[in-house]
Amino acid sequence: MVDVRDAAKVLAEARRVVVLTGAGISAESGVPTFRDSLTGLWERYDAQALATPQAFDDDPDLVWGWYEWRRCLIERVRPNPGHEAVAAIEARAPHTVVVTQNVDDLHERAGSAAPIHLHGSLFTPRCATCSRPAAVTACDEPEEGRRLAPPRCGQCAGPIRPGVVWFGEALSEEALETAVQEATECDVLLTVGTSGLVYPAAEIPRVAAMFGGTVIQVNPQPTPLDATAAINLHGSAATVLPALVK
Ligand code: BJW
Ligand code: ZN
């Protein structure tokens, strides 16, 4: 059995590190994950009715209201020791790239320099028609389940949409290419708090392993990535990650 101290040694000796994070790293800050039983967003909401381009076309007020509720929730929470440990890894290893599937800004607030947001961000809304970036508005007492008409574009009057990547949409080519390239070159890929069910993000640890990188996984639950990881650390991000950088 490999314990956290062995994993910490492997990480400390790595020159090139990729940290891939998912919703689980923000769970202990109070941000709900998607697929956890009982607390996951997809337990209470229909992904097809909220996280697809078709959903926004069909009911923009429902979708915009839901994303504004989530953005405003995130503005009220703080990064946790897991995000802080990721920033510490970044400060220590000669070359570290943080790749996140999360649409929150908790890595940035914990001190990570320029995380790659594979699935976009709640803080980069844009026009659904002409793609022009739009301003983020102040949050006032957001309520869960409130419908809210999206603002209109100053250029073409099209509806403003969240800057996230929905099912069926392509990820930013630049973001994905950089993440995959870094995975091919890394000594260690640390995957944290992702179910490994959403593609193409779930391929990134496999690419790292295929090119000779050591994959370390941190997750309280088993995932399809268990077989890819050389080291599986079963525990929460806010407890295991600080122990990895001790
Ligand atoms: C803890 C913890 C604690 C809890 N500490 N851990 C190949 C095969 C099959 C399907 C496909 C395929 N390729 C593409 C697809 C389709 C689709 C897909 O993957 N579907 C699968 C679900 C089957 N992919 C796409 O559509 C992607 N686009 C695409 O492929 O485009 C192709 C294309 C090319 C050219 C032109 C056009 C198209 C896009 C995917 C976008 C995903 N978007 C979402 C929503 C973003 C906006 C929003 O936030 O609402 O991204 S879905 C949702 O899932 C979100 C997440 O980033 C993503 C991943 O979830 P994550 O982070 O893993 O969270 P959970 O909840 O699943 O897991 C949490 C984990 O944390 C669990 O394991 C817990 O145990 C753990 N945990 N507490 C540590 N304290
Ligand atoms: Zn526009």
C-alpha cells in the first residue's frame, strides 16, 4: 500500500507536474458537485434542461437564472486548504500547470497563477449571438430556482450567455491542446475530485500515463480513473492535498 508520504515524495521529486481538478476540490468550500449522491446538482436538476445550448435556446431565463444563482453562491465562499495546497505545489515544482474543469474562480483566489479552465468560467459571460464579452454584474440576494432574463448585448442585442462549456459544445482548442501537451510531458499528473466521466477531460490522466507520467488520484470514492492511477489516495481534497505538500 502506498501511503500519502510515499506520494508526497514522488510529487516533491517531479520537475513537471499537471494538476487536474474537478468539482470535488471545491466541495469543502461549499460548492455543490454534479454527480455526488444526495448533494450533487444533477440529483436535483436535469442536466439536459440546463447545461446544453438547446436548453438556453428553449428557456434562456431558466438557464441564466440558474447560472447566476451558482455564480453568486461562489462569490460568497472561499478557497479551502485543497486549493491552497495546489498553489503551494505550483510555487514549488519547477514547472506546474493547473488544469481545472471547474467554472469557479477558487484556484485563482487561492493564488494559482493561470489555471486552464477546460469548461470555461462563470465570470466570462458573452453574447450568444456575436460572442462579444459581456460585463459581470453585482450579485444581489440570489435565490435558488429564480428565473432571470439574461442581459442583452450592447452590440447586437443578442442574449448574454454564461461563459461555460455545455454538453455537445467544443472545448477551447487552445486550452485542450495545452492540457494534452502538458500531460504528454509531465512527470506527475495529480487528479483531484473528478468523477472521470466527462470527456475529453477524462482522457488527460490516461494520456499522462501512456506517456510515462505517474498518475496520483485524490478522491474519497472509486472512479474509472483508479485503474490509470499508480497511486490512489482515498480521502477529501482539503485533508489529503495539504499532507501531499508537507
Ligand atoms: C471529492 C470531494 C472532496 C466529492 N474532495 N473529491 C466520449 C464518450 C462518451 C461521451 C462523450 C465522449 N466524448 C464527448 C462526449 C460527450 C460529452 C460527455 O463527456 N458525456 C459524458 C457525460 C458521457 N462531452 C461533451 O459534450 C464535451 N464536448 C465535446 O466533447 O465536444 C465535442 C465537439 C467537438 C467539436 C464540435 C462540437 C463538439 C463538453 C463537456 C462539457 C461539460 N460541461 C459540464 C458543465 C459545465 C457548466 C456548468 O458548470 O454547469 O462541466 S458537465 C459537468 O461535469 C461540469 C464538470 O466540469 C464536468 C465534470 O464533473 P466533475 O468535475 O468530475 O464533477 P462530478 O460531480 O462528476 O464528480 C465529483 C467528484 O468529486 C466525485 O468523484 C466525488 O467522489 C469527488 N468528491 N467530494 C475530493 N471533498
Ligand atoms: Zn452580440
